[in-house]
Amino acid sequence: MSDLLIEREGAVLTLCLNRPENLNAFSAEMIRMLTKTFQDAQLDEEVRVIVLKGSGRSFSAGGDVKTMGTSTGSEVYEHIGQLNECIKAMTELEKPIIAAVHGFAAGAAFNLALACDMIYASEESKFVMSFSQVGLISDGGGLHFLPKIIGPYRAKELFFSAKPITAQQAYQYGIVNELIPLDELSSRVAAIANELSQGAVRAYGLMKKIIHSAGSLENVLEIERITQTYMIQTEDHKEGVKAFKEKRKPQFKGK
């Protein structure tokens, strides 16, 4: 099975992250396919709205912890570069992207959702900036998106603590547009997407482009890429990965 399921119904393109056995943790194939699909959607006049969701129990766990601690600096630099291309393809796409979040949206998957234009979440869903739990900084544009949405102080609290927030908290913070019962999430998002697809999509795209041009996402992405390449070599990252695998609290030393 493909790591990304692609379905077209009318003017709505639905992308489903599809590694349910790994809580839809990112793979290189998944990121490449997402990037290409977003780029192709820009050129396809028949596609007017994109929905992004996850299969199985969660939206996505983000980076695959099972592979952490084994990559070289150059491999991480390349991986973050591919993720950056995906995020840029999303923000440059002049069509609405709707995230339908259920279960967990963790780490880079939280940031993938933030790169969408709207987020609709099931009432039991949770969001977590889990990077510091394994001694890393946020990547995937999180250091750009989240402070703009909830302010720098609350954003730093979420980045530093790595504690999950509930869907209700995410809604109160302005991260989530609407809370929906889990069994109604798919149908509700489909209805919203269909309604948007019948609207002024060109105007939506231009407004979106102007909104994103207000900040320097390019600069943040490159800073994240370089810093993350350094961070994977730190003792704290190695301790964080080891503690995660041993199911214990990490003992960070700031090294």
C-alpha cells in the first residue's frame, strides 16, 4: 500500500496519510508524494480544494521515532530539506488546504497541520510539540507558524514543555477552526470542502499568498534545517531517543 492515498471527488482532492501501523509517522516516500501532489494541484484547474487527513487511529505522529538516533547529519539535512519543500508547496499552493485532525497530531505532523489553511479537529484529538522530548527543536515551519497564531509566550510554553494540549485548548488558542464529533468529522470536512470548492478559489489563493508573504517562512525553514542538523548530534537528543525507547523520563544535560 502507498504511504499516501489520493482520492478525487469532483473538485476536492483528498490526501490520506497512510502508515496506520506507525500512527502515520512520516516516511521519505510520504513527504515526496505530498510535495508532488501539492505542486501538481497548483497546475490542475479541476482541483479547487485539498483535504489532508490520516488513516487509522491518528492524524500523524510526525517524525518516525523508530529511525531516530541512526541518521547522519547529512541525512537529516536532506530529510529536513525535503520536508521544507513540502511545507513551501503547501503555502505556495493558491488553493485552500483543509486539515481534518483526529487522534494525535504530534511534532512535525502538528506543523504539517499548521501549514494548512484551516484545521477541523475531532473532539478527542490532541496536539503536541514533542520535539524537546527527544532533545530537538521544532522543524517543518513550526517556529514560524505557531507564534503567529498564539503569540510567542504561549508558543514557547508548548515548545519547551512538549505537553499535549486538548482539542478544546487548541480551539481556545485559535489553532482549530471547529471541534466536531469523531464520527462526523469526515462528513463535516467534506461538506466544508465542497462548499469552498464552489467559491472564489482564485481570490482565496491570492489572499492566502498575501497572508503568507507577510512573514519570512523561507528564513525560518533554513534556520530550522541547519539547527536541526546540529541538534541530532547532541547528547540530549541521544538521551531523549534512548529514554523514549526505554519508556522513561529523559535526563537532559544541556549538551
